[in-house]
Amino acid sequence: MGGSSCGPGAHLVHLWPPHFAFPGHHPGDLGPHSGPALLVSLASEVQDLHLAQRKEMASGFSKGPTLGLLPDVPSLMETLSYSYCYVGIMTGPFFRYRTYLDWLEQPFPGAVPSLRPLLRRAWPAPLFGLLFLLSSHLFPLEAVREDAFYARPLPARLFYMIPVFFAFRMRFYVAWIAAECGCIAAGFGAYPVAAKARAGGGPTLQCPPPSSPEKAASLEYDYETIRNIDCYSTDFCVRVRDGMRYWNMTVQWWLAQYIYKNAPFRSYVLRSAWTMLLSAYWHGLHPGYYLSFLTIPLCLAAEGRLESALRGRLSPGGQKAWDWVHWFLKMRAYDYMCMGFVLLSMGDTLRYWASIYFCIHLLALAALGLGLALGGGSPSRRKTASQATSLAPEKLREE
């Protein structure tokens, strides 16, 4: 077992009520955490186990434990228990069967900390909740559906999407922090720091289980496996693609692992479009989801081409200024796309976008055209240095 977490009942009881939501929340908003997503993941883990067993039979000798591999195919009862585990049935976050099994089989659950990690994680939630209530009161979404809204000046209409997206972020920050706190209270998803766990996927390095309670207590643990939101990096990362990475993180891992990697395209932008299309379908059949999600690949293509063509030619000071402008435009792009996500209907979404002259679509098309004219490469062909730079915000974590 590559690290572990404690079994049920060993820590604080998870008392978060089912279907916890803020006003205006839609059931699909939190993404594919439910039964189908879990079972897709479990099927993949079982397939990996069968492939490993076939390789062992072909080679004629048994290998040691493989990181993340299941010990055996779960029974029907074990599958149902995983699918309806109380930790995940509320609103997520997504977790693999291997994570669930490590939680059940933790040899020394009393050594795994929960109270202090919970308090460290929970402290921003009241502030975010107050900011949500204040911003949604001052800038109600329903105003955008009224005819009087479109009599306002263009700057007022442009500005309105900023507080709408702000309120949207605040309510999800609270919901996801609460979901993470539910897991932490149960000791769910805790692994030694040395295992270098990642959101959704779990440990990335083999970490032998402790052999005694003293050794277990001496380890440092984290809950990165069930971490679903990086609030600081979501708000202050530079690129659209990075903003996706830090938002709904366990589900992003699921989408990357089971949708993006299996997309019937080689292009990064086309694979992203395929992933966004299926993500929109998973959220529901509201046209606003599709209009918003399918705007993301255009923004990804535009920022990738233009950055490849221009940023490297600038001086260090010019690159810093570029990043500030890029961050500002990234936030405005998410403001713009959020309107489709919250208005839901095609008529309301297109009416609002038309009132601000489809500015983000036109800006993205102009940036894409300029990047192509200047010979910018596609996002999938970026240099390693550029990819390393995109990971820098991970060092500026909220906690």
C-alpha cells in the first residue's frame, strides 16, 4: 500500500448534510463525482490489474506490489460499498477505489491527523461564504434576465459579469472546502507526504506502510488526494489552461485520465474540445453549459498560439507585463464563460453575450489569427521551459 488513511469511525463523524448547496446550485455543477464516474474509474483499475496479471503469467515470475494496483477484483458488495461510500455520496470529491481501500485498510488509524488539517483547510470558508452572500445580494443574477438590464450603458453590462463570476467562485469555494473537510474529518485520503499524492490519482511514489503505531505517528501526512480546489492558484494563475487545473481538481484528474487521454484526436485543442463536450454533457443538457465549455478550446488555442509567437521575444520586464495582461484577460474570459454556466438557457446566454458584442469570442479569434500569422506553435508543441513555468503557481498554495 503506497501510504494510507484511517478507517471509518476512527475520527470525527462526517455530518455534512446530503445535497448541500447554495441558492441557484444545479445538481450537475460539482462535476462527475457520482456513481458512474466511480465505476468508470473502478473498471479501469480492474483492467490494469488484469493486464498486470497477464504480464506476470507471461514472464513466469511474480513482481512486487505495483503502485496504485488493486490487490484483487472487488466483489459486488465491495463495489456497491465503494459506490455508496458516505464520504463521496454528498458532493464529492472524486476518489479512486484504491484510495477507498487504503482508507479501510489503514493499520494505525489513530496516528493519522484530522483535526488540525481540517481547521487549516476550513478557516477561509466563512469569509468566502460572507463574500458570496454580499456579492450575490448586490449583483443578483436575475437582473441579467430583465429587459431593464440591457438599457444600461455598455461599461455597466461588461462589468456585471465580474461580480457574477466572483459570487460563483465563492459559493463553490465554500462547497468544495466543506467537501474536503468532510473527507479530512473521516481521515479519508490521507497519505504520507513522501508519497507525493496528487488530487484524484493518489500517491505517485511507493511508500511502505508503517510497521508500528510509533512509526505511523512520526510520519507527516497530507490530504492532497482529495484536494478539490486551490483557491489562490485558481484566481491568480496566468493561463486559462492553468485555471482549469486548479478548479475541481479531482474531477480534472478523472477527465484527463479517462476522457482526454482516450480522445480520438492528437491535437491538444481538439482533445480539449472533446473533453469539454463530454464534461458539458455530464453537467446536464442546458445549452449554456455547451456554449461555455466549448468556448474554452478557442481560448486555449488563442493563448497558446499567441504566447508561443510573442512572449519569448520580449525582455524579462516585457514578459512580466505580458503575464499581468494575460492574467487579466484570463479572468475576463472566465467571467464571460461563467455567464453561460449560470444563465443556462441559450436565449439568455446569447442575449447577454450579444449585449457585450461577443467580445471574448472576437478577442480570442483575433489573438488566434495574430498568433498564426506570426508563426506561433500549437499548445501541444510548447517547449518544456514554458510547461515548467505553467506549474509555478503550484508553489504558491493557499495553505
